[in-house]
Amino acid sequence: MSQTASTFSEVSPSNRLALAALVVGGAAIGGSPIFVRLSEVGPMATAFWRVALALIPIFIVSFMKKTGPKPQSLSDYALLALPGLMLALDLAAWHLSLTMTSVANATLLANLAPVFVTLIAVLFFKARTSGVFLLGLVLALAGVVTLKGGPAGLGHGDLGGDGTAMIAAFFYACYILAIGRLRSRFDTIRIMLWSTASAAVCIFPIAFFFEGQMLPATLYGWSILFGLAFISHAGGQVAITYALAYLPPAFSSLTLLLQPVVAAILAWALLDEAIGMMQALGAAVVLAGIMVARTARSSV
């Protein structure tokens, strides 16, 4: 991506639309923990159906819409499949962590992806970042910790489950960076079609051998899986992939810290989980951190 396309303070119409798409995508994915909680099948099977069913609308759109440049070599196909592998590992690790540690710990630690994105981009891609962006990152992460009940809320979990959630964060960071690199060459729908298909192929054996039972028992169970696939993946990931053509990956991953805020609001509305003063304060701090980072200039 060019330096112009990577500038946080850019205010072109494309960047404004990309920022809006990023927020909508983050909000859509923020509902995924609710779908996972309500699913009738296990967490791994739920992860498989999340990507497998999402192929339906993505394939329809790709069939109706004229796509951009096609892959020209075996390495191009491998690069298009790479984000799907990273996504499959992310979903498998995160869903597994939900069964091993507290939901608060799993959600919080899985949202450390912006830290990994920044570190990988700086260490391996020689990207530059600014003190203002780092301040926004720290502020947003502090808001997520506050949202989850403060440091005291981290004491009720299993060390193995916490570590698995951090592994999920690392793989999601790799997914974001891989998507960001591909967006300079291929269009949104082509990337989503390949990455979603490869994620489904990769996660199916994990789900089958870990859980065995792949099919929900009722129409309600199928409706939950379709909602997860169509809203959180097909809707959320397409919006994020579009945004990564115009916004740098580090800032994009930071904005996705909106996910736990959305998850808390939906849990309050749908699962009667109360939102206290601590949660409201945490949400406000997350938003403040994102606004601070938005003012910075960086090539990350």
C-alpha cells in the first residue's frame, strides 16, 4: 500500500467510506460471541459452519460482480489461501479457549491482535509508527481491560486457556496483515472467496475429529449458524477486507477493539447480562483510544 493510502489523517471520501466499513465490520464481528454462545453444536463445528455457510453469499456476489485481476501463478493461489489458514487457526484457538478459561479472559486476550499487528509490522516489514498511535493503542487496550472488569477480572481463568486465547490473537494479527498485503493486488470479493474457502477446508478436520457432531438438531440451531455466517463473517469480514485497501493494518486492527464493546451491548440486550459503570467506562476509553490513534500518521 502506498504511503498516501496508509496515512491515518487522510480525509478523502475513499478513506471515510473505508473507516465506516471498518466500524460496521467490527460491529458485525462483535456479535459473533453471542452466536457462538447460542449455537447448538460445539465451538469447532460452529467455527466451520461460520466460514462454510458464508461462502454462499460471497460466491453469489462473485458470480454476479466482475472481479479484478486473477491470480497468475501457484504462488498467487498460495497467497490467496494464506489468510484462510490464519483465520482457521484463529477461530479454532479462540473457540477452544472459550471452553478452557473464562469468557472475559478469552475475549480480552484474543483482542490483543493490535499489539501483534504493530509488532510484526515494525519488526518484519520495517513499518514506522508514532508515539501518538502507540498512545492510542495503549489507551484502547486499557479500555478493553476496564470493559472486562479491570485487572481483578483476569484472575478467574485457566492458564492454558488464556495462552490459547493469546495464540488466537497472534493468528488474527497474521490474518489482518495477510489481507492488507493482498489488497494491493486483488479485489475484496476474490480475496474473501479464497480465504473463506481455505478456512473452511482447514477447519473441517479439526471440527470433525475434536467434536464429531457437526449438524444442529433444530431449525433454530441452523438459524444461529446462518446468522453467524452471513452477518459476522460474510458481512463483517467483507467490510474489513474492503477497508484494508485504504487503511493501514495496525489502525484497522485497533478499530476492531470495538468488538468487545459491541459484544457487551448485545449480551446486555439479548442475554440479560448487566452493563455496569466499569463496562460503560471501558467502552468510552476504547473509543477515546481509537480517536487518538486516528489523528496519528504511520506506515504500519
